Amino acid sequence: MRAAIASPDDSDGWQSPRLHLSIYTILSRRSVRRHNAVAARAYVAIHIDDVASLLP
């Protein structure tokens, strides 16, 4: 009985960290993509301003 009760707990214990890790990796990838998009927009905006200021 104890072994039967312990095996589902062990499987859940192994599955939940994997689920949490996958969720964290997905969230981190999304945040990196958002950061890259924002950084790219800011970079383009700054360089457009620089070019516009150099034009006569």
C-alpha cells in the first residue's frame, strides 16, 4: 500500500518541476522577444531622429 501511494506522489513530484520549467522558459522567451522588439523600435527611432537632424 505504501509503495502504491508513494509512486503517484513521486511521479507528480517529477512532473510538476518540468511543467514549471517549461512555463518559465516560455515566459522568459516571450519577455526576451518583447524586449528585443522594444529595443529595436527605440534604436530605429533614435537613428531616424539622428538622420533627420543631419538632413538640411
